[in-house]
Amino acid sequence: MSQPLRLITQTESWKQEVQVDVVTRLRELLAMAEAGELQGIAYAAATTDNMIATGFTKNNAQSAIIGGLARVTHRMLAGED
């Protein structure tokens, strides 16, 4: 007996390939945090279903991190690596 036809309504929402560059960067950040070098973080991340996860930790460098986020925004819009 054949299976019923199923319609996928979200483009490639089923696709969950590991993004090696994401894993590599997260491991680098984790190593820095475990060594005590990383004292705060703010992030925005894209998920496989086109959602955006955001978050931050409280620390004494909030203003510097906000400035860093502005720099990341500029670099992404400019197409820099």
C-alpha cells in the first residue's frame, strides 16, 4: 500500500545539514569562555525554519558589545567576511 501524499509548505524546512563553519565558530567561542577570556556575548542566529534566535548575557561591557553589534551589522551589509 502506498503512503499518502504529504505537502511540504515551508521551503526546505526538513533540511538540517550541519553548518561546519557555525560549529567551528561556536567551539572557538566555547573554548574562550571556558578559559575565562569571554566575559559576555550577544547573538542572533538563523534556524532551519527561518526563525531568528537572539540573546545576550549581562556583563560590564554592555556598551562595547552594542558597538560590536553595530560593526557586525555594517560588515554583513557590506558583504565582508
